[in-house]
Amino acid sequence: MKALEIRSVTKNYDSITALEGIDLDIEKGTIEGLLGPNGSGKSTLMKSIIGLVKPDAGDIRVFGKSVLEHPVETKKLIGYVPEDPRLYEFLTAVEYLDFIADAYAIDVDTKEKRINEFLDAFGLKGRTNELISGYSGGMKQKLAIISSLLHKPRILIFDEALTGLDPISARIVKDLLHKLAKAGVTILFSTHVLAIAEVMCDQITLMHSGQIIARGQLDELQEQAKLSESNLEDIFLKLTGTDNLKAIVDALR
């Protein structure tokens, strides 16, 4: 059984086509990169998978269950980190994570153990009693990532999840995702930076203007594009204007 099955998914916003007949299968334990410039449809596809966006047509299945027909059951299987997470900033980190754990009905002993382990791993242990409103953008992003992991999801959806992270934290996330994938967790990782996708993902789905235009491992994409590695990377850097990520990319490598 596939972890994700996406069939003929289409989504329009008035005259704008965000997704146009998307077909995609993702196997269990795969880190699938969703690569494309801003506005290519990556976020709309991810939000459709978790049920935040209802497609105009098509079907999405999570481990065989339709997202539209079984919204609660499929949401329990998914952890999601948006590009710009909205947290309850009047809470402390521990209070927020405690709330998230309760929403997933995690028992007291288990949630305490998991919360402490993740806070320590992400370097937030000494800041747990501060209000989230006083956190930096990177710290808030770490908290969002932790909250997506507490219920041990079978599928992780990360939409530009490295935004705001320092190189060391980005490396922690990379190592964690690879460990989870080896344990059978399926990960859909969105980015618009080729170099990050190269070091994070098993294979890459390339999106542009709401369509999948290529899919495969990096060398296969280069062959399909009939471009050398440097040319392909230059194209994406030009399209997205992201030439300031060298430190993070170096740390991920």
C-alpha cells in the first residue's frame, strides 16, 4: 500500500489554477522533495493532503483512506509544519506542547518524556518557561517542528520547514528526518532551493505553474531537463532569488 496516492487533483482560485491534474504516488519510508519556485503549487498540494484545502476535483488517499471521506482518521496519521507557523504565543513552550499532546490524546507519562526529549534535542530546554511571543523566528520554527512530531505521525509534511533555522538546527532536522524515514515514516519536504532538496531527499518532484513537470533522483532530473548540474541550480536560484542559503546548505552537506 502506498503512503500517499494523489489522483487528478485540481484546484482553482477564481481565474488562477493552483493545481492542474496532479498525479503522484509516494512510497512508505521515502523522503520526497517537492521542488519549485514560489507560486508553483507546492503549498496548495500539501494543504490539500492534510485537508486544509478542498480540491475542486480528484482524490487523495493516505494509506488507502480518502482524505475527503475520512478527514479525522487521516489527520491523525499526519504531522504538518507550515512555512509560517501560527503558534499560541501567550503560552510557554511547555504549555503549548502539552496542549498539542492533549489534542492527540497522548498519555501523561509519554507526552512528558517526548516533550523533554525534543526540547533538549532542539536546544530549547533552558527557554521552556518563557512566553512564545518572546521567541525568535527560528525558535518558533523549532517549536512547530516538535509539535508535528509528538504524536508519532506516519507521514510528515514539511512546507519550507528550514525557514529561519540556523545551520546547526537545520542539520539536526536533516538527521532526524533521515532517521524517521529509515523507521518507515514518509516525508514530503517542500523547498524552492535545489541544493537543499539534493541533500535532504531520496527523490524530487518538480512543480511549475500547478503541474508536475518532472520527477526522479537529481541526476534523472538533470537528464530530463537536458542541463548540467550547475545550469539547473543556476536556473532555480534565478527564479527564486535564493542565493543567501550557503551556510545552511553547507551544514546539511
